[in-house]
Amino acid sequence: MLVLDTSNSLWGKIDNKETIVIAQGAVGNILENWDEATDRGLRIVGQLCRIQWFIP
């Protein structure tokens, strides 16, 4: 189970890169490398009104 906190802290920047973009890349890497035989779950908590930023 992967839990993603989309609270206000995710809408900042690190080294001039938006943290949501960093999170998108990290979650993408995790899901791509997750063993297909293993069940997956994603729980997003925080400001769900901005969830469209996370879904490609």
C-alpha cells in the first residue's frame, strides 16, 4: 500500500522543481518496478480537490 499525502506541503518547490512533479515521478517509478504478483493499493490523503494534478 502506498500512501500519498497531498497536503499543502506537496505544492511547494525543491531546487526550483515543484514537489508534485517529484512525487509523480517517484510514484511512477515505484509502480513500474512493483512485482506484478504483488497486490497494489494507492491511498491519497490531503487536498483531494487537486488530485487531477496527480493522475496523468
